Amino acid sequence: MTRRAFSFDSERGSGSVLALALGTVVTALLLSVLLLAQAGVMASRAASAADLAALAGADAARGLTSGEPCAVAAEVVRHHNAILSSCVVAGGEVVEVVTELAYPFRWGVATGRARAGPPRSPSGA
């Protein structure tokens, strides 16, 4: 009875294929994480633009700065490279703002919403 040695010829190159597949999976996961991070940054920028525009508009509505509240808010939004979607002056001194900021490569739009007005009285009235 002759013993035949086991041959590894049938598995030759399988390590390269496995390494290539693993590299592809890691690259796809890294790309997904980067896209999610970019979405978070864009949403934060849109929210910041809305917050600052609402505060500036509320100051104009209260007469603390000159100008029409929505025009002042639009100027602040423009400085943040965003688009003013909506601006409403409610109750005479409260300004509600909605901003949009387009994602690169036209994948969508990040929106920010903010409302600002005079400070509340300590009694909560």
C-alpha cells in the first residue's frame, strides 16, 4: 500500500482572493462611515446657520438691530453658504427659520430649523 502525500496545489492562490475580498469589505465599510460622518457635519452646519439666522432675525424684530427680520436672517444664512427655505415672524418678535444646505455630489439636502425670540420672564409667563 502506497501512501500519497497531501497536495496543496488545489488551494494555491486562495489567500490572495481572501485578502482581496477582505480589502474590498473594509474599503466599503470605511466609505460608508465617511459618508455618514459627512451627513452629520452637513446637518450640523445647516442647524448652525438656522440658529444664527433666527437669533439675528429676532434681534431685528425686537429693534435691537436695524433691518427687516427675514432680510437680516437671509443675509446670515447667505454667509453660511446655505439657502433660506422659510422665514416667519410670529407674534411680532419671534422668528422661525428653516435652512437648507446641499450635500456634495447632489445626494440630498440637510435642513436646519430654529426659532428665536425675546427671553422669557423669570416667572415663566
